[in-house]
Amino acid sequence: MSSTLDIKLQGREYRVACAPEEFDALTAAAALLDTRMGEIARTTRSTGERLVVVAALNLAYELNAARQGATPQPAGADSSEKSSEKSIDSEAARRKIRAIEARLDEALARQDELF
């Protein structure tokens, strides 16, 4: 059964379709997106649609890097800087990422029902 969840991004509220058992995962995803959007807005002075696109591209880049087992470097970072972070390389992490992606894909697919 599909329900709705109210999330807030950059001070604006959005109602999204979401199964109750997915509320926590979607709330966490919205919090991550809101944080990234805030960081990008402060550093680039981007707003509106451009801000959303830049945040989405950064998150997609990091997801692709994680899938490939590399440590992502944020856009604009100096490539000569050495990261002390370890790359994501365990099969358990990959399974968890795939499970989260599947839940997000399912939740986002339900958005079409709202419009």
C-alpha cells in the first residue's frame, strides 16, 4: 500500500509517494540531498533548477564511483590532494547500495501516480 511522505528541501515542502516501510530510507535520502544542496548553494551561489541539477550530478558521480570501487572526489577538489578515505570495495556494501537504489527507484516510480 502506497502512502505519502512530506519532505523538505531547501525550505520547500514536497509530498512524495512512499510505502510506510520506506519512510526512513526516503527521509534519509532527502536529508542527504538537502545537505548537499545547501553545501553547493553556499559554494557556488547556485539556486533553483541549476542547484538541483548540480546536486544530482554530484550524487550520481559519487554513486558511480562507489559502484566501481573508487573513492569519489567532489567536483572542484584538487586532484593532487591525497584522500585518507578507503575506497568502497566490499560485496556487502555493493549489495546494500543496490538495495537502497531499488527502494529509491520504486519510491520515485510512484511519483507518476501523484501527477
